[in-house]
Amino acid sequence: MFGFGKKQKNNKQPMFMTSNQDKVEVQQKKYYEKPRICCLDLDKSVVDILQNAGFHTYSGTLGKKIKLPQRSRGSDYSMLLNYDYPSDLHEYDIVIMDLAYYETIPYVESEHTKEHITGNQAFYLVSQYPETLFDPRPYSNYLLEDLINDIVKEKKIVIVFTTSSYTTEYFIGKIDERDNKIAAKEIYNIFQSNMLPSLGIEKQGTKMVVCESRLEDILKTYISNATYNQTFKHPTIWENNQQVPDPKYFPLIKNSNGEIVSIIKTEKNISTLYLPQFNDKDKFLHAFLTNIAPEISPELFPDLIKGGWKYEKEYFLPNHEKLIEERVEIEEEYQKKLQENEENIKNNIEKYSFLHNILTETGESLVNALIEYFRWLGFENVKDADKQLKSNILEEDIQISLDNGLLIIECKGIGGKSSDSDCSQVSKVRYRRSKERGTLDVYALYIVNHQRHLAPKKRQNPPFSDHQIQDALNDDRGLCTTWQLFNLYFDIEKGLLDKESARKNLLSYGLIEFKPPNLIFLGEPKEFFSGGIICIINLQDMYISVEEEVFVEKNGSYKKATIMDIQLNDISVPNAKQGQVGLKLNIPIKKGSRLYKKTN
């Protein structure tokens, strides 16, 4: 089985709190040891009702649907499942899920990137064009089925509020050191696989008749505010030389045509109820779990049978109701602030999505993201060359008009690394532009989003060979990666360099480097102490002083540090210019770091 899910929470204790404020209630209230209830995609109000009734609950999800950004033909996204189950789900007594309730969230590349990869290959789910909404829920429900059935020795109850049956195709991508490709295809239904033979046709309605059973009274109470959306068949078995209804299944509700719209299946100590969509799920579940289920499966409700009435409103202790009301007010305020924060997060993602897009996209989507980036960088005349020129001849992707000429940019988003022809293609376009302009003031730059299915730190950086870099120097053109541009954004925000210097760097030849301007080399420390806070360097006619700011460079990345102390011959001095000195910095640095200072 391929692993596409995020890390599961290691919660060996039931999660019966939905917020920090709930801890106040926990101190005042006894919770039943059994049953442990896992709620998947139930509305918070429903979970709250169960918690207030004294049940240990875990609030999780089959997963949220992912709204994908606009993209062009041939582009795809690596996806991970985003379900939330307790790691010890097999130890839960009751699982309740609502197949029709879900959230839709925007795609965030970092949430679909594996933190660690063992070995020389990795597998992802792949969303392909023209899909705009990725639905992880059928695949997640398939995985849930195995967890529920894992070592079933004790009785369990599963309650499923149904939706119309549907299937989803999942493409499995394989990434290794040479290439990335689609390795397999899986198809899963929103219903678990052991229920597929029992599914009838999709049909919706509100007119229903309750069948005679131990659940008859409670179903009649809530059926008036219910809607069915799926019919079921009663499977048969061969017995006494004839087909008879399978006794593992029992109809609970039928529609006006006599078709089954609610059914219960009992197998391997698991009783699974497939129910229509009740408007009052909170009231139905409270009534079912406090009145009906304890009579049917008393072994799951030992504490409730002994005296759960003590926690009903009629028997509250002094001040208890007031404390509950206070908790409700705290929760409402918390939810309001949480909603505001979620909206701010959503807006922030939309505002800065171009930074993730330059690391994930290809084709037109990559071009659009880079155009937005260059406008942020301060270029005033940035144009999409394909839209402007509308030529069948291979042209550049982006044009930037400069005060001293024209910058043309070819960009690619690829699964591997660039070929020699990829790197040099922009030279041909530059020659054409120079001839059109009658001048030699055309700058050429190739930008690549390489190995784009991997997390940027897992990619080979830089991805260019020595001869590709030398050829770029010889041809007076630049090479750059989108990962460099991503880091450049934050270096500028931190004040390590300014936008004007960065714009000038983009006009360089060979492998583009973004570094703070006007730096002079102080030295490379060879000895480190106190975890890297203290280092030893040899100064050669370079004046430094305490509280002076220096730049630390390692592997092309820069950060600022402040000199807190200088020691010469084991004596603290305010400044130094020559010889072996010890520096105490305000941040630790590592072996291989190089120190610089800025000139006036």
C-alpha cells in the first residue's frame, strides 16, 4: 500500500476537548471511560452535544477537498491525503461519520510535500489537468476500513450518515533519481469496499417508511426531518438450494417505492448503520447513544448504565450550569477569533501564492507567477511575451524593458534538470531581438523550476553543470533557479540586500548570485566554540569593532550577525585589525561559514 497521508496524531488518550477552554469543563465533569467515540466530519455542535453528555470523543475528518489553482494543459500537482484519524483508532468502540459533510480548502504546496524521503524513490498522488477540485475522501475511507477492521475482538458500532455514491480515480506518481512518471491508477468509492455490492441506485427524497426493528421508535421520531440520497440492495446467499436474503443485513428504512434507503450490517462483531441525512443529528445521536445503544450493546456503555443520569441537566450540582454557560461564551469568542485568523491565513496565501507557484508550476502558470514576482522586485515594464508577440516562432516567455536596454527571460518548470539546449535557447532569441533593435543592449536570462515535484531543499542546487555555467559566461547570458528567487524574497525582506541590487544581479552572466553589495571578506573561521557562538579568524588589515554588524555566508546564503565581544591574546578589546582574534557573535555559525563586512 502506498503511503500518501500526513503524520497521524499519536493520541493514546481520547481527544474529548476541542479547544483549550474545554479544560475548564474537564476539571468539573466526569467522562465515561467507555465508549470511546471517533467522530469524522461531524459538525462541532454535534460533537459538543456528545461531550456534554459525558462521552470521550475524538473529532477528526476523512479529509478536506482541495481547490487547485488555475493551470494549463500538461501541468499537474503532487498531492497527499489530509485525513485526521487517531493513531489508535482500532481501540475505539464507536465510529460516527458523515459522508456528505466536508470542507474545501485552497492548495498549499508545503502541505503536500513529504518532509522526509527514505531511499531513492518516492510516491505521490497526482492531480492532473483539467481537475480543479481534488477529493481525498474516497481513498481515505478505503484506508479507514482497514483500521476499523484491525483485530476485531470486541464489539464495535459504526454509524454512517450517507451521501450519493460516487467513485474517484487516483493517479499514483513515482519520483526517482532519473525521472517522475505515473506508476499506477486506483479507483475508490466514497462508501467502503465491503459495502459496494449492497449499493443500489442514487435517488433522493424525503418520503420514507420505517421498518420494524429495535430502532423503529427513534427512527420514527427523527425521520420527518430527514433526506435520503442513496438506495441499497439486500444481498442474498445460497441456502437450501435457493437464494435468500443475507441475515447479516437488515433494512431499517424504505422509501415510498419500497426501496431500501437505510440498512444495518452486522459482521465480525461490527454493527454498521447506514442512515439518511437527519437535520437533527445532534439530538438523534444523543438519544441513540444514551437510550438505545446501551440496551443493544450494554458492554460498550458500562459507566452510562451505572449512573450517567447524574450528568443530565435535571441533576446538575450547584454552579454547574453557570460554568457551562461561561464555557459556551468562551468557545464562541474563540471560534470568532479562529475564524478571523483562518480568513487572514486564506488572504495571506492568496496574496503571496506566487512565491509557492514559482516553485511548483510550469508553463503559463509559472510565467504568470514570475511576472508577479518581478513586478514586486521593482521592474516597471514586465510583459508576457507570448501574449504580446503572438508568434509561431519560439520566443522568450517574459520581456522586461529597462532604462539601459531589454531583459528577455526564458523559464521552464521541469521534473528533472535542464539540458544544454534548454539553457542556451534564450541566446537565439536574444540575437533576434538585438537584430530587431539594432543594438547590443539585450540581456538574456534562463530561469528553471527544476525537479519541481521535490521539496526545494531536496533538489540539486544549483542544477547546472560546470560546462553549462561556462557556456553561459561565454555567451553573456544568465542562469538562475526559482529556488534562488524564493530565497531572495526573504533576504530582501530581512534587509540583507535591496531590490535595486537584486535587479542588477539579474543582468549578470553565468550562474546568477544574489549577495549583499559592497562586501569585503574578513575571513573564514577554522575553530568554533560554545556551539558556534565563538569563532577564531585571522584578520589581515581588516578593521572590526564590538557591536559592528557582519554578514555570514554559507553555501550562497547570507545572514546578519552582531559582534558581541573581541578577544586578542585572551583579552577583550573594543576593536581589532590584524592577527588571530576570537569573535563572540549574537548567533551561532557553522563550519564552512565565511565572514564579511560592508564597506561605506
